[in-house]
Amino acid sequence: MKFVISEEQRALAEAIDQVIESVGGTAVARAASEGDAAPARALWEQLAELGLLGLCIDEADGGMGGTPVDLIVAFERLGYHAAPGPYLESAALLPDLVDPALRESLADGSVIATAAIPGFVPYALDAQLCSQQFIVTEDSITPAGAGEGQESIDAARTLHELVPAGPAAALDPQAVALAIDRATLGSAAMLLGAGERLLEEAVAYAKLREQFGRVIGEYQGLKHQLANVRVALTFARPLLKGAALDLGTPAGERSVSAAKVAASDAAILAARTALQVHGAIGYTQEHDLSLWLTRVHALASAWGTGRYHRSRIAASILAPAAILSPAS
């Protein structure tokens, strides 16, 4: 499958880049890591005006009526800039699970919401930024309040336990499963974006850093490592496109899991290689490289670990064989 986005999707990606850069670019994530939420709120408002928060919401409910492919295009840019905030929860998970009034408020950005999914996403992201928190199960959604905080490997992310703060409302299990897969696909897109940025930073630095009188980018061994990252990211991209096209179909679960595994593995390889290229400076918190290094490892374990998604892929592949087996 060849991943080619439309002119409209390319324009959306460019608009997101422009908005984030106008608010401060990586300075937004750095401020969040230092406990200053004001730039993240400003970015949220700007992206809401752009329509990103209503991307997965029908036009009749105040959204953009976008497709899953639009989703991965947009969320890749969020990952590329290490944008902080509960975008996956507000823009991908919750829109189909809440009432129409709240859905419209999510679309226009007047409500920032987050959620926890017991057994899958145990902690809610950035509850301190949110006016609404929810506990989502396979067949219900419950209003909640923020409980005890937990440290994250990514200082720009805050994690909180949630405690019920109201009655549960029943949900269609299929709608919940689809919403979770949509958010998982969004996390894979963010990982791909972060991986692309790490590769870009590594290549740029390899052209500047010198050892033994030569820039390190001239050494064949380093070129091979960077090429391996390029291949991994390139191979992950069509899996995301395929998962976006399969979302909501019988093949959707397996495709989303395959995309999450491939994007996670590629982004982790990019992080490891970028750190090697930068050397000791890459370990410092002051260098922007740390923003993507920590984000990649946080997202790789969020929305389903590699083990979880590989198990889901295996179960999907083996299920038809079990049905056809004479012993069944």
C-alpha cells in the first residue's frame, strides 16, 4: 500500500505545524514539563479554532466529520512537535461515548476532557487541565474526579487515578471498542511523528558533530543506523494507513494493533539511534531531544503494550485456524 495523503490533508498538517510553531513549538512541551500549563492551554485553544478537536465528530454535532486517515495525519503532527495535552482522550476516545451537548463542547474546545480505562489505560492524562474526567469500561462511562497523582517518564505528562463522581451510563460495547481503537491508532500516529522528528534531529546533528577530524555523518556505520531508522519508519507508515482504512471493520482490531506495534518499534529505534548520535548531550534535560525520547517511551507503553497488541494480532490470526481444526 502506498501512503499518499490528499491536498486537503496536507494542508491540515501544514496548518497544525503553523499553529504549534506560532504558540512556541517545543517551548510548549518544555513549559509543561516544568509545571507551566498556560502555553498548553493556549495551544489547545488555537487547535480548537483550527477544528482539530472536532476531527472525529460529525458536522451535525459541530465537528469536522473527518476520516480516520485525517486523524492519523493530524496526530502525527502532534507527535512531531511533542505537543502536550489529552488530545487522544478528548478528540479520539470520548466524542462517540458522551452525550451530544458535551460532544459539541469537546469539538469547540470549551471543555477539555480526559479518561481512564481500567485494565488498559489505568491513569488519566493531564487531569489538572481538564474540566471533565471519565472512567470508561467496556460497556459504561462514569463521571469521575482526579485522585492520587502518579509520576510519568515524560515530565510533560501528568497521570492521575480517577475515582467515580456520579452514576454510570450504559454504552454499546462495540462503540467503546471502536473508540478505544481510534485512540490507539492516534497514539501510533503520534509515535510515528515523534520518530520522524528524532530521525530529523539525528541527521541534522550528524552533519555538525565532529570526531577525529570528520563529521560523524560521514562514517558508514552511523549511516547504516540512520538508514535502519528510515526503513522502520517507512514500513510503519502504510500500516497506519491500512489501520485507518480498516477501522470499524472486522479487520480493524488486528490492523490497529499491527500499526501500534510497528510505530512503537520504529520510534524506539529512532530514539535509541538519536541518543547515540547526540552522545552525552542527548542525556541532558536541557536539550530538546529529551522531549521526544521520553514521549516515545511513554506512548509505547500507553494504549496497549507491545505484548498486548502482539497477543491480539496472534489471536486474530489463529482464530480461523481454531475454528477449522478437527479437534475443535
